[in-house]
Amino acid sequence: MATSSHPVPSSARRSVHSRTSASGSGDQLARSGSGGFVVGTRAYYHAAASEGPNARLQRVARVVGVVVVFLALITTAQQILLYLSPPDADVAQPGSNDDPSERPGELVALGQDAAGSTAVAASFDGAAATSAGPRGTVWHRGAPWRGHVGSWLKSLPPSALSVTVHEPAFGRTCPGDCSGNGVCNAELGECRCRHGYAGPDCSQEEDYPCNLPSTPESPNGPWIVSICAAHCDLRRAQCRCGPNTSYPDRPAVAPCGFPKTPEGLILYNKPDVTPLYGPQTTTAATDTTTASSDGSDDSSGSTGIDTRVAWCEAHPSQIAAAECFCNYDGQIGRLCEVPVDSFCLNQCSRAGTCTMGYCQCHGDRYGIDCSIPSVHSPPELYPPEWLRLPTRQATSSSELNLASPSESLDSSDVYEPIGASNSSSNVSSSSNAAEGPAASAAGPTEGESAGESAGVAQIGSMVARRRPLVYVYDLPPEFTFHNLEARQWKSYCGPRAYNSENDTVFNDGWLYGLETAVFEGFLGSPHRTLDGDSADFFYVPLMGACIIARADDSPRFRMEGQFKARRPNLVADFYLRALAHIRTHHPFWDRHSGKDHIWMFAWDEGACYAPEAIWSSMMLAHWGNTGTRHKGCTSAYYHDDWSAMERGVRGEHPCFDPDKDVVMPAWKVPGVWARAQKIKSPTLESRPTLFYFNGNLGSAFEHGRVEAKYSMGIRQKVAQYFASTPNKEGRLGLQRQEDVIVTNRHTGEYGQQLSSSRFCGVFPGDGFSARMEDAMLHGCIPVIVQDGIWMAFERHLNYSEFAVRVAEDEIPHMVDILRAIPPNRVQELLAGVESVWQRWAYASVARMEGRRQADRGRQQAWMPAMVEMRGDDAMDTLLQVLLYKRCNDLWRKEAGLPDWCMASATTSTTDATSTGNDIDR
């Protein structure tokens, strides 16, 4: 890891010795830390003297030992001089081989002097010169960018990003208006049918059973997540009380309807529906408990009536004979008796009715979130909110916001309509009208006139937009909202639910909320366009993480057979079918072989299981494993082992290609980082703990993961040396220290402990782990230990300003490395974290939800933090990265750049294709 912009000999960046005994009591030899700064303060030498009588050999050995010590002292002196010397700006220029911005693995950046500290502090406001700083950094919009990236972004004039786009409105109709069971895509003339309905007009019912075929031993079939002893809703494979009961829509999900043994074992092969349907049984009293506003019990006494009522007949004031769960979205309360809002993408953009993830759009809108108006939409629905971008241009770089999906917009200064909306005069019948590709390739569809087919897209607006422009495909529902409608647990796939007052309750149990956060962010962004010919990027919103989570949850969603019980095989089939759809219905993929397309891979190991057919595209993922050290599948979960995929499907690609892919921060619920901002402090004095990590430490500890493959052994090794909690054998870490906390015990004070620590561990789990986000949001300096694995935005942000990377081989010396960082440098790193933490939060997406709630008069505790937060968030950062890549990726240059890309006063001296080998140490 680099200590400054001075080149450091490779030998000084490697550990030359390690501890000589497993107990840690061996002599500590002089060594270089991961940052190229010699950490050892003592240098000992034990002569490897010959045991023979030859004294000459012994003397030679002693001489060699003296030479070794002398060389070690010279190395130490060189590093100290390097630490004390002011950085020479001429030593490394952005894009050169010695530029720290091109060495993503060298992040410690030890030894900045006071002048360097002052320079960094002065640049936090983004006002620094375009030239790279002492660590190859250019500060732009409050963030430390790698030199070539920041220079290019900073020098691009705002006028270059302004573009006027004809945003079309399409007018194709669908057969039978989709029979009331779907939404008509007016661009393609296709119905998007809700779950359980099919056919061109959504009139065909499709059965989705809850149970596998029965056997003599198991009347309801073998166990599966959707197993049901009550009534199966065949449209969604969901278990409910059913007809002829007082509450037919009340969930009756397993284990309800199945008895338990005294030990608590559920007997799925012996259903007993008596608690569901009766007869009644006796009990001490009838409870008059009602659901409170958050769905919890609010006991108000009892009536004294000594009956217990069957679950499907029980009134909310009664005690039910069964204790079932409100698994399905849209219902809460002790007896699931309180109807509440369901989760839908952008809550149907206030232009539709949300039911368990499906938006029934009104006013001839369409799209998964009803955000797209058709030519038939009434004037008050056009243009949609995300199109209402002010036409006034920013006057300076500091005023320009490259990406602010949630900013307040003035609809009176928005767009220039092409005629009056919903007027027949706006629908052109010329054959060269701006049509959708499907319209130009086929004649009128059923239920559509020739005039409608010929003039599909002439109503619309000339809209002032900003680069980069992103086109979002409206995929068939099996790739998107079907996975929300048919999920067996409302905690899966969705980032939020609603309580009895319809206040937002963010879901902190779903680790893959990145998938819906980016989806909603793009759908509601002013960078979105409906004009694919003007788009810079194309987002394919397949909900792969949700599909993986649902695998084997119902009989028609199985992994066995062709998918060989592996979830990567199952989801890869979805990606291939989505590719076939967009190539059949749109012309955009084949223009650049999909290189301008973006796919989401939010599961544990990111795009490791991406089919070869889509690998030319950009992948968004949590996991940036290049495979240079950790090859093959690193997940310890059998069903996620992608190494067994057919090579004809997956090919031989790595999990991550830093030249084209982007690592994204994990989703954290707003309440987490809203609370963090109240308790964190950027000062050393308020952070007495040197290092902190709390999490699963492997099989040596209680409740630890037993697989040796878990965390690639990294957490286990950290615990071996630094555990502050005894393992199963009562042992602490070999180098246990008072101000170092490495524990597996959950205390309920996780946020407070992060906020009182200077350094926080960032180690993998089964693939990615959201510890980077925990550290950043609580102001703690991340200590990254995972070789060859890139972190969020690391290809473009300069991590040396706010993070430390320690090589896996240096784990025994990790604490020594941290202690060797001078206090002024630690303070700089803390300040760096404070300057950039918001880029690990999805505040703009949360603000959209906050605005929806505010519009209906709701105010919640997390909302003020959204208003008070300043600076760009994760979505903003992604759009800034996309802007840079639009003009600097090598394939873009080879294809020819538009004039606006050349408007930057500073052209990149590198096309950002360096491999960053030092991250692979």
C-alpha cells in the first residue's frame, strides 16, 4: 500500500518475515506493513548457527545476521524519511504506473505530513484545483476521486450535459384490455399479466398449487415452503382460510394446520386442521386484544367467556385456537385482520393500485410502477413526475447536480409539449413516425387500428434532460413483479412494508435491497428516458436476488431437474430468457453487442453466475472478486455453488471485471444511518477503541459457521489472533489487546460501538458482507481484508483518503499496522470518511418514499434525516460513474465519442483499463 505519491519498491510492500511460533510468542522481526511503512520497532536476529564444531561457519552466520539486521534498519530509515518528506507532485501523475489512483490495493497511505493534511482539508469543499493531490486524488462534489476520473468530471462544463430529448408516448392497445388481469404495455402492445393469469389478453387462469403430490405417508406431499393444510390460492400458491369461512383471505400458512411434538418438531406428514376450522375448544377467557398501530398487541382485558375460536373464524377480540403468521404482504395484526398498503415499486407512482407487488395502473399508464403515460393518458397524468426536470441550466460545476432523483421540481418550467396531451391531433399517421421497434416491424395487433399502429409515438414532450440518459426496459412480469406477488414471506424481496397507520416500516432483514433500490432509483430518476435512441445506457431490471430467494418455495418454482438443485442454474435461465426478450422486441442490444447494457446481480457472490451471453454488459453487484487469489465459488452454501454450472452457459469469465463492472454499496435502511449521524463523531478523542468487529467468527465460537470455506477463512484467522471473546475452549486471541474488540456476541449496542471505534473490520461472509456500509455510515475507518476483491466504487473513488486495506497474509500484524499510522493521518482518514459516507446510503430513494408519505400528511422519525442530508448519495455516485464511463471506456472511444464527451477541458490520460494488480496481494 502506498504511503504517498512516491513510488515504493515492491520489496518494501511485502512482509519479509512472520511470527515464528503459532502462539505468537516468537520474536517479532522487522517487516514492512501493507502500506509500505515499516511497522516493527524492534529488529532481532537469531543466528541459524551450525550445530557442528566449525566456528568459521558460525562466524559467517553471525555476519550474515548482522547484514540482515543492517538492511532492515536501512529499510526502516528509508520509510521514515519517506514519511517525513513532503510529497513530490512530479513523482506520479494520474494515469502513470506509479499513480496511487491506479493501485486500488494500496490504500493505507500512511505518513502524510501537516502540509498534506492541510491540503486535503482545504479540498473537502470541492474547490481544489483540477490537478491530482498528494495521493493522486481530485476532490469533486465533496468526494475523493481517482485523479483521472475526478479531473475529467470536474472539467466537464455543465452545458455539455444538457440535452433536449423527445420523450415519446406510445399508443398501441392490447387484446381485450388485458381482461382486467393485467396492464397494457403501449409501446409493444403486450399485456403484462398479473400472477396466475396468462395469454395474449390475460384471460387464461394458470394454477400454481401449494403442495407437492401427495403420498400415503404425507397426505399434503413432502415439505415445501408453500405447504398448505388449508385452502390454496391457486393464482399465487398461497395458503389461506378459503371460502365458507368468516375470514377467507386470512393467511393459514404452515406450520398452522400441522401438529407439533412435545419437543417442538412439526409433523408435516400428519395435518390437523382442527385449530383452523374447529370445533371450538375451551380456554380461561376470551382475549380482547387488538392490534396497535405498529401491529403489536394492545391488551385491554378479557370478556370472561371461556371459549377459544378456530383461527379462520376468530374475531379480532377473540383468542384463536391456532397461532399463525401474517406472511403475506398487505395484512398485519394479531389475526392478520388489519389491511395495510403493500409494497410496490415506487408505490405505483400514485397512478395505480398496489396489490402485493402488482400495480394495476390507472389512466392508461403502464410500466411496473405505472410511471409511463400512453397517448391515451389524461392531461393531468402527463408528464409523469420523473420527467419534470427544470430547464434552467446550472451556472457552475458546484451548482450542477449530476444525479438527484429526489430534488424538488417545478412543473411550471419543465417541458415543451408537442401539442395538447390526449389530443388526436398529436397522433401522427405518417409512416416515418418515431415508432417503437415492434410497431415498425409488424402490422396492427388485435384490437388496434391501422392508424394506431402507424402512429405509435408522436405525442410526447421535448424535455430538457441531463446526461447520462438511462433507458429502463419494461420486462415481462416473470422477471419482475411476479416475484413480489407470489413470495411466501413479505420480508423477502421488498425493502419496506407498512404498519396499521400505513407508515413506512423499512425491512432490515432483506440483505439484497440494492436490487429494488437501484430499480426504483432509475425509474424515478430525471436521468431516465423513454427514447432508446437517445439513451447512453440500458438497464435490464431482472430481479435475480428475489428469484434466488424464492427458489424451491412452491411446486412450480423448483430447482430440481434441469437446474440440478443449484440456484445459479435456475436464475441463469431467467437471465437468458430476458436477453432473448429484449433482443426480440428491441433493437438496442445488437447495436453494441450489449456493452451499453446494465444488469443487476445483488446476491452473495455477485455476477459469478452470469451467463456468458450477457458478460459483455456492465454488471452491478456487491461482490468485486477478480479471482486472482480466491478462485472458484467462495460461498459455503451448497445450493449457491456456481462452479458446477455448465461451461456452455457460464463460460470462463471472472466474477468481476473492474474495467466494465461496478461494485455497489449494500442497502441499509434509513433508520440505521439516521441514528448513526446522531451518535458518531469524527474526533479521535471520542473513539477510544482502536479496532472493532462484531460478527460470526466461525466454528471455534458458539453458534459459528462450521464450514471452513466460510469467509474464505478470513474471520476465523482474525479471531485466532485478536478475539476478545473466549471461543468454545475458553481461549482468547493470541494477541488479545484491550482496545481491540473482535467478538461474536451481540450486545444491542452495535451502532454505538462502531461509532466509538477508529477502525472497523470489513471481512467477507458468504460472498459480500455489509460491514463496509456499517463502518462508513458510523464514521469508522474501514479496514478491508479481502485480497483481489474490489469494494463499492473503488475503481473510481480514491480509497486511500478514507480506508485502509490489509493483505490477508498480514492479518497477524494487522493491529501493529494500525497502531503505526500517525494520529494526524488517522484524523485525516476520519475526516475522509465524514466527507464521503453519504455515498454509501440510498438517500435519494428513501426521499422519494418520504415525499410520498409527506404528500398524504404522514411524518416519520427517519424523514428529517433525508431532508437534512447534504451531498451525493449512492445513486448519485453511480450516475457520475456512468457519466465517466460513457466517455472514457475504451470500447466507447473505439466506437466514436459524441461531441459533448470532448467538451472536458481535461482529457483522461488513461482509459481506466488498468488491472490494479496490487489489490490482488
